[in-house]
Amino acid sequence: MATAPSEGPGFFTSKLERVIGWARKYSIFQYPFVTACCGMEYMATAASHYDVDRFGAGLPRFSPRQADVLFVVGTISHKIAPVLYRVYEQMCEPKWVVAFGVCTCTGGFYDNYATVQGIDTIIPVDVYIPGCPPRPEAVLDGLMKLQAKIENQKQLL
Amino acid sequence: MEAATATRETRSMLVNIGPSHPAMHGVIRLVTELEGETVIRTEAEIGYLHRAFEKSCENSTWTQAIPYPDRLNYVSPLINNFGYCAAVEKLLGIETTERCKYIRVLMSEISRITDHLTCIGASAMEVGAMTAFLYFIKAREFLYEIVEEVTGARLTISYRRIGGVKADLPEGFAQKLETALLKVEKELYEVDKLLTRNRIFVDRMRDVGVLTREDALGYSITGPMARASGIDYDVRKAFPYFVYDRTEFDVPLGERGDNYDRYLVRMEEMRQSIRIIRQAMRDMPGGPINVDSSGKVVESFELVDQAKMGKTSGLVNIVTTVEPTLDGSQRPFHDRVMPDEKRVVLPPKEDTYGNIEGLMNHFKLIMDSHGIRPPKGDTYFAVEGANGELGFYIVSDGKDRPYRVRVRPPCFFAMAGLHKMLEGYMVPDIVPTFGSINMIAGELDR
């Protein structure tokens, strides 16, 4: 028995969704919100030695309007937190967030009055990359996890 | 008629640059007042990366505080690390071993090169020279591999211990270091060819962001910035520490104090650093090695098992293989890089596992509210950080935790004098000037 169009995604839309997911995962335009030490490893990952361009994420955009993945790189203090939130709000859908480094995941060893204890208290996070700072290999692993997530999720058409 | 002759009122415009801006590496906000495209007034707002460094140090023991200075200037973590520990050593009155001093000089200079590579690479990228950035990050990667070889980590290393370093240099280090240095020299040569006489680069840098000698002195700016303005001050020469008085190197000086001079000073400092590294590697003494071991290699778990069964008499003289993270901490290497100071230095692993004195010594240093206890008093110790004089002022009240750890960050003073370098120039000049200052938010805000 054929499925009625109203009951679920038909053959055409589900195939289209997969094509879009495949395309989206290889055209990541990232916004590097670099604040601290992790920025050094971010630079190392982005430069030619580890070459993030192999994953289609080689073009950082410094305007939130042009970016679709927000890389939060480094400690977020309470003073910079509103700025981070505003940048996130300015990004267009669909958008993803990567917490780069342990400070952004949990606050790390800065368990004190000045530091936000994990950016997921402010904005939703898709991939966490722990490490202080994470090695470039770990960053690439996190990026591939993000790609898998982008490919398999329901695409906003 | 009247309207045409009346003078037109011009209004200045306020522009916020940062805290999230592509050219602001590190987080800082510049409130800039513009008239047309000329900057007439600028103010830096800092504090976006305040991570409570001082309070964190006060709440941890003297040893636990070691990772915090790493993250002050995260582009050259080894220098910060050494600065803190050397200050504590000064308070304790410990003299480190010769070999350890040479290792410190060596690692500090590697760190200085990585810092300058990042600074020049990033600021060249901001004026459009992407190639220079890629070349320099590649060169930095060679040095990171060397740092990882020695310390076990690429960036945040915590290599220094109070009284010494974590472990001795690994096997075959001299050869690997020389290979890396040759590669770095090649990159330096290439970027020198690309940038130094590049018309576009020189036009963007020459006579832009001038810091006069008087202003540099007035704002107590140190490091490459002050030297580019013609101030002959280098902590390594003025107050030699470690073995800098025994190494030969030149302190490059600029004349005009503009961005181009700062670039040239940094380039030359890297070459001098390579020179220092080669000297340190050549002059490094072997130091005492216990030769009384029987030569038999024992795994550390085996050592523990034997100790449990009471077979401890011969363990003191045995060379052990320990797990890779502790490589270089066995007795022969331990004695080379650590002074004979039981109140500060952890015993070699053979002693910890093998005899009761070693075990007690280990736990006396590790246990909460025991640990290292410097005498009451305060001290100031400065090292030449990559950006200038990096000083640690440490107060001890005789307890196992620091009473106060105050840092003199070189960037803080540069930020105070920032407006002298920006006012009167154009908006696009902010980017190369700010890049050549090498502001590091970690040490600026602490």
C-alpha cells in the first residue's frame, strides 16, 4: 500500500534531504570565536600542516551572518558571555556549535568566580572537544563527528 | 547665501572594534573615535579574559599552581612556567643543577621562537600575506614536535618543577633539534625574502604605529616593542638568570619604533634564539649520573611487586623503565636535572617504590597541607618573556600555599600605551599596529 503524502516523507523528499545533508557537511563555514589558549591549536589545525580544508571547513568567516558553525575556542568569562550569546543569535539557521577545549565544555580547571562553567549554560552545543588544549587530531575527530551529525539530521529546507 | 558661507560642523564618529573581531586576536575592545578615516582618540577596554589567575594560585599549593602560569602567555608557555618556578626557588634559596639551567635556557628560547613566529605570521596574514602565515605555522609545528618530545605536550606543558624540570631530555634529542632548527631557519629565510623587501608590506608597516623612545619609557614598555624604539633593555642581559650570562647573543635594536622595526626586531631575535639554542646544546654538561646500577632494567610494576614482598635491599641501584609519561625521571636522569633538596624535590621513582625513606619523602611532598613550604617573605623574579619583562612577585606566609602571586605582564603596559600608537593614523593602520604589539589576552587580563 502506498504511503499517503501527508503521512511521512516521501521518496523524493527523503532523497533530497540526504543530498542536502551530504552537501552541507562538506561546506562548513565556521566562525572562530577565539578567546584564549585553544586559539593556538585552532591555528595549527587550520593551517597547512593539519589542513582543515580537507574536510571542507577551510574558510573561516568572521561575520556571524555568513557562518553556520560557531567554534567557541577558549575560556568564556562572564564578561565575554553576552558577546558570545549575541554572536550566536546573529547566526542564520541552520547553525551548529562546537565547544573547543575543556574550558568551553565545563569550565575546565578555572573553577572560579570569573569563568562560565561550560558554554552549554548559555547556548546549545552540538559537539564537545575536550582537552586543554585539544590536539589537532582531536579537533579533526570532533569535526568529523559534527559532519556525521549534519549529514544525518533532519534538514531544514 | 548665508547657508553656503557658514562653516560646516563636522562630527566625529564612535566605532567599537572588538571584542569579537577578526583582527583582534585575543579579546579586547577598542573604543575608537574617528574623524573621517583618521583615528583621533582610542581607548582599550580589557578584562574579557579574566580567569582569576592570582586567586587560583592562592587556592592551590605551590606545586599545583604550576599549570596556571602556562596559560598566561599561551604562545610561549615555557617561559612563564620557568618564571614562576624560578621565583619560588629564589624564595626557597635553591640552586638548580647546571644541566637543568641549560635545559631551561634551551626550552625558553624554543618558546620565544614559537611566539615570534605566531606574532609575525598572524600580523602578516592580517595585511594580506597568507603565505607567510602558513610558512610560519609550519615552522612552529616543527618546534611543537620538539617541545612535545621533551615535555609530553604541545602547548600547555607544565614541564618545570620547583627545583628542576619534569624529566631529562629524551634520547637522540640533539639530532632531532638540529633537524628542526634547520627547517625553521629555512622558513625564516623564505619569509624574509617574501616580506622584508615586499613593497606592499613595507608600505603598510613603515612609519605606522610609531612608538617614540620617550613614550616607551613613560609607559614602561619592555621587550621587542621597547627595543624597536631603541631602548637597549633585555632582562637576559641586564639581570642575567639561568646561564644567559654565559651565552653569546646580540640584542637587536630598532631606530624608528614603527611596525616595520618591530617586525625586524622579532625576526632578528628568532635568529639570535637559534644561536642561543645551539650554544646551550653544545655547552650542556652531562651532570652526575649514578653509575652504580647493575645495568639491569626492571619494569616499575615489577619493582612495586618486589617491594611488597620485602625484597627491597637491591632496588635502590636498579635502573627502572617507567611508564612513558615518566620517561626521563629514573634515577640517572633525575639526578642530572634535580638538585639534592629533599624538602622540595620528589625522590626518583626507584626510591619511592623501593625504600621507606623515599616513600615518606614522596608523600610528605604530595600530601595535602604538607608539601613545599617556603619561608616567610616575598621575592620578585623577572624573566625576559616573549613580549617583555615578565615578573613574578610572590609572597609566602610560611604555609603550603602562596599568600600572593602577582604577575607583571608585559602586555598590560603595552595596552596602556596603545593609544599613542594608534591616534593620528588611519583606520586600516589599526590592524598591523595591533598585530605587531602581539597582545596576549591571557597575560593581559590574567
